[in-house]
Amino acid sequence: MTDAASQQPDAPDAPDAEVIALAGKLFDAARAGDTGTLAAYLEAGAPAGLANDRGDTLVMLAAYHGHAGTVEVLLRHGADPDLANDRGQTPLAGAVFKGAEDVLDVLLAGGADPRAGTPSALDTARMFGKEDLVARFEVS
């Protein structure tokens, strides 16, 4: 008697170990600001909009960790600056929370909307009393 489960093919959309390892490298590069490594993978066709199981994109991780150069490379490769994670937070709101002015500049230059997300970057600036950012975002 044969085991029916052993004869079932793998699910067609189940990621293999190599794909998971590659995604891990990309997320680690974004967190660490390893712009060169990330750029090489993007040039080779890695998706700039890759997100983890919490909805954090590469640009979200790079922005939250204060890596403006990495954010800029991701945006040049088509990353969406307004894509919110599972908590509704956008990269711009994360940069406001962290106080990363250079990241804010890159995201705004890349088209980020201060009103996107929940709470938005504008709401986050208001929550933390960052009146200079509130004024800047209200004219955007």
C-alpha cells in the first residue's frame, strides 16, 4: 500500500528554500542600508516591491532604519513610496517617527504622499509635535 500524501506534488506556489533565503538577503540588505548589494539584486531582476509577511516592503525597512541612499535606489527601481504595511504605516510615516530627515527628503522627492496610510505621515508629525513637518506636509 502506498502513502497517497507522498505521491502528491508540492503545492505550485510554495516557495522553495532558495527563494526564501534570497528574500531574507534582500530584507537584511534593506535594513542594513547595504545599497550596493540591494542594487545588484534589483539590476538582476529582483522585485523592488517585495514585502514580508507583515507587509513591510524593502523601502519601508530601508526608510525605517534611516538609509536614504537605499530608499533612493529602491524608488528608482519602481518601489511604491506609499505602500502601507499591515498596520497601515507608510515608509514616510516611519521616517517621521524615526526622525530621519534625509529619508523624508528622498521619499518626498520620489512622490510619497504625506496623507497616505493610517496614521499618515502628516498625522504622525502632528502626534509628535513636529510642527515644521506638519507645515511642510500641508503644502505638499
